[in-house]
Amino acid sequence: MNSSQAFAIFQEALECSESEQAVFVDFACAGDNDLRREVYRLLDEEGESNTTPITVARPTHKPIAEKVIRSIA
């Protein structure tokens, strides 16, 4: 599992609605259960923190998230 990959998927998942989030994460992790667990761990921590979402200096990949969601919808 690559922690930077987990964080990137986590950030994209934050851009999804709650109903789309699980579908996106499962698709983006492509069967990698360790990666999926790490992304859900980050999402759980984010939900418990009640603070603003974590951001990084680089742009998010929202177009990728939208493309994935459209392809499976």
C-alpha cells in the first residue's frame, strides 16, 4: 500500500457526496483491501475531527473522481 496513493484517494473521496463516496473508494482502490482500509481510516478520522478537510499544496484530481463516478453510474 502506498500512503500517498491512499491520501490522494481520500482527498478525492472528500469531493464526493456521501452516497457516491463508497462507490468511488471501492473503484479507486481496485481490489487493494489494504489501500481501501487506509482510505476509510482517513475518512473516519476526518468525520470524527469536525474540522475543515485536510488539504495539500497540490491540486486535487476532481476531474478523475467525476469521470470514475460517471463511468459507474
